[in-house]
Amino acid sequence: MSSPNSFLKAIASFFKPSAPSPDVSPDILEEPDVQEAFAEVETEVDETADDVPAVETRPRDVQVTALGDGTTVLRSRTWDRLKFEVEYGRQKGTTANAYLIQADKIALLDPPGESFTDIFLAALQQQLDLSQLDYIIVGHVNPNRIATLKKLLALAPQATIICSKPAAIFLRAAWANDNTQIKPIRGDEVLDLGQGHALQFVFVPTPRWHDALCTYDPATRILFTDKFFGAHVCDEPVLDENWKQLDDDRHYYFNCLHAAQTRQVEAALDKFATFTKTKLYAPGHGPMVRYSLSRLTYDYREWSQQQKTKDLTVLVLYASAYGNTATIGQTIAKGIAQTGVQVECVNCEFADPAEITSLIEHCDGFIIGSPTLGGHAPTQIQTALGIILSTAPRTLLAGVFGSYGWSGEAVDQIAEKLKDSGYRLGFETLRIKFKPTEETLQQCEAIGTDFAQSLRKEKRIRAPYQNAADGQTDRTGQAVGRVTGSLCVLTATQDDTKLGLLTSWVSQASFNPPGLTIAIAKDQTAELLAHIGEPFVLNILKQGKNLRRHFLKPPSPGEDPFVAIQTDTATNGCPILTDALAYLECTVQNRMECGDHWLLYAVVNQGKVLDASGVTAVNHRKSALQH
């Protein structure tokens, strides 16, 4: 039994007001750690569904279709989710589009990743004698594509790889002792295949694809756009005849891949506009864009502009030795963007210090990610950190993450320097070994969401008396939204099943005996605490902890929502979240129906403060944040 003093402290903590608490450069590629990492990553990174069990509805195949004069698309198709990344979240399958141009010279553009290698090469050999292949044009490079390239070049060793200069650096590092012919494109070079196919190239680097290269063929007026204008949809149509049905998938694809790099997207659109006679976009995923070419170009402009109208901005800075840190950063950025906060991703290996300084001066929070090379962060991250420490106000919310292969010192070093300089971290330092898993990527996205919501909360605290918006907004909703509540997790045990429910609709109802009222949405769990006398624990969450993300959505049937977090067992048999600020053991006394919620009245039997120095996490409703 807890002491009466602890019991009273636990109740008091519930009402405690909230307050604010004080991809790669040549040099990096030569590091021994990175050389070893390349060997490791080829076995670690596999663009398959192996980590995500699924029932195949249809076998994978390659759809071959003529697009124009001497030009063919080979669409490697999977009808199920390709792998776990947020961009595949709609789970409609995808296509990996490769293109074959056969003129006096023969060129293959953008062979797919490793999961399609065998079926793709079989289909390609039906179209072409590989000994006749002259060029392989690569829009961007990753370990999955390297696996396919190696098998392809074993069959066509005479072929020359055409790519951007950053991609050439990556490939030569990956194949240090190989005689592969690699030709980086420089300036306004043209690759003349004959018969009018004089290919023109445009370098369109972004933080996510610093080596991005697009190709225009004036003979067919096709612009091969790689990661631009795609969608993760697997279907029979090769062209976009039913383009209206693709709107949601295209927008989702943009939000996942491009929302955090809109400055670079707009720069790419400007370059694409110079090809005034383009009649078809040939992207790396999804259908070809013909019927909606003008509309989708406009949408990309519009979606990019919308990012600039946000009232808060988060800067995500990173460097990535072999892609894993970049994946984590992009996933965190996706979580931030989902909240309506603008996010700007910067790959520090390809950013000018003046650009980083300008972005730091205008952001509301920043997150920095780093690999560990030789026990330290790479030079580019050290430079960015120096800019932050000399430029960014100490009031900015910060975050640190990174992927590592052995010890991961860089992540901790960065976090300690930020904390020593007075910055407050918006989430616990995130350290992920090698390739992020499905679970860790979900965690990364939730961390981004929580970070953005913390920024909104702080802005609300700093400016609590803003004028209500004009008549176009819901003033009543705004007024109701000013009611805040402590963020809590209600835990219970029913029929040997542990349950957890996130709630902030809790109020003290009585002093003697101490009692609470709690509102539970009807669509959350209709039978939860339905009878008088049922016990539960109210866990009062602590600001700065990430317990909230574990209870944002109901668990799947049979899933234990507490498997990844530390718990104890209360005297009433219900789980206690040991990382909570405090907890209260309660018993249901009454339950009544109130609109779309059930209202519970419960008496508090006992409780305890778990962290006397912590601050209660408070939920500000979205309607209170409208301006």
C-alpha cells in the first residue's frame, strides 16, 4: 500500500499545469567503416516483403508494352506491399518501371531492384540479345539496384553505365576492384543512340536522391522522370486514362517522398519545363502520365506551394553513409508533415553552409541525424552542428537520431553537445542499428508526429490569448478547444487480456472520496469498464516521453499493446506504465451514455508519483490551434 502522501501527490500531479522545460561524399566513402558497411548492407537491405508476411493474391510478373518508336516499358509488378516504408502505406502494390530504347545503339533505363531481378532479366532477354546492349542509364543508385546491375553486367559486360557524378562515386566505391565501365554525365551532354534518339539529361538532386538524373528523348518526346510523378499502384493500365482515380495515390506518394524537399522539387519542375514538347512522363513507379500531364505538373507546383504556407517549420538535417540514416530522417519528416507542420530535409553532404545557416535562422525546431564513422559523426554533420550551436536560439526544440553498425557514438555525442548548450530534446535520442525494421519505422513516424505536436503546444503556451479568427472559422469549436486535459493512458485487464486506452478527457469529480470522471469514445471499445466495480489504472503521462505513440491506434486482435514498454502490476491486477509521471488505481462506480461517449465515474483507491520532477503531459485539442 502506498503512503497517503504519495497518494495525494499522484492526484495533484494529474492537475499540475503544463509548462515548457528550460547521400555520401568521396571522403566518407573511403572510410574503412563504410567499406565494411557496403558489404554488410548488401545482405541487410532487400526490397522484398520478407519482413512483412503477406498472402500473395497474384504472382509477380513483368508487363511489356510499346510506348513509341523503338521504346518499350517493362513493368515489374507486385500486387502486394513491396516492403515496409511509409511510401507503400496504401498497400496497393507497385510497379518498378524500366525502359528499353532500341535504335542504332541500345539503352536500358532504370532496371528494378533486387526483388525483381530474376523475372526482369528473363523478360528483358526475350526482348533483346544482351550482348547487343550498349548503355544502362541509371536515374538513381541504391543497394537494391546495385544487386540487379551486377547480374545484368555479368550477362552484358560490354555495357556502359550512364549516371550522374554522385552516382558514379557511389558505384565505384561499391565496386572498388571492378572493371565496370561507368560514364558520369557532365553539363549538357547528349547521348546519341541514332534514329533521332539524341538523349538529353537533367540533373535534379534532392536530399533524398542526391544523384537523381532524368532523361528526355526528343524522338518520342518522353521524359523519363524516375522518382517524380509516380504512384505506388499495381494495375493493368499502362497509361493514366483513368487519372482521376489516381489523385489520392499520387498525392500520398508526393507527401511521402517529396513534401520534405519542395524547394528541390520546384527546381526540378523548372528544369522539366524547358522540354516544351514533352508528351509523356515515364516515372519509376505506377502508370505512364499522358492524359493528366499538365494537371499533375500543376499539382506538384500546388502541393509544393502549400508547404510554404504552414505556420511552423521543422528542419531535418542528416548525412547517411549507406542510406539507413536517410530513411529514418525521411520517415520522421513524413510524421511531421502529417500534422500540417512544414518540414525541410537537408542532406548535409550536399548542402552549402550558408544554406544551412539560413534554414536554421527561420525554423521553429530542428532534428539532426548522423551515422557513426570511425567513432565520430562525419565532417558535414560536425559542420552543421557548429552552425546550430552558433546560430539557433536555445528556445528551439531539438531532436537527434542515427543509424550505426557497431557502437554509434556520434548520436550520443551530438545529443550531449545540444543538451550541454541548453537545447531541450523533443524525444529520447533515437539509435537504430543497421537497417530500420517495420517496427522502428513506425516508431520514427510517430516520433515525427509527436515532435510537431510538441511544437504546436509550445506555440500555444507562448501565445495563449490570440484573437479568435474571423467568421469563417468555428468560434464555438475554438472556445471548446481551449479546454485542455492531462494526457493519460487508462489500463485494464479483462478476460486475461490487457487493454490500454489513450485519453485526455479526465476531470476530478469529488474530494471525499477522491473521484474522477472519464469520457470514453463509443467506437474505441464498447465493452471496456462496462460494469460497476471493475478496476483500472489511470496512468498520467509525462511531458517529453513517447509513451503516447504506443496507444495512438487500437492493437490488432490478440496483440499485446504493452509488449514493447515497461510495465508493473497494480494491486488491482491492472498494468502500470513505469515510465508514466504518476498512476491512480481506480474502481468504476457509475457509467452513463453521453452523446458519442460513455462517461465513467470512478473512485480513486490509491496512487503514486513515479517522477517527482516531471511535468504532466497536456493535450491541446486541434480546434484550439486554429488561427
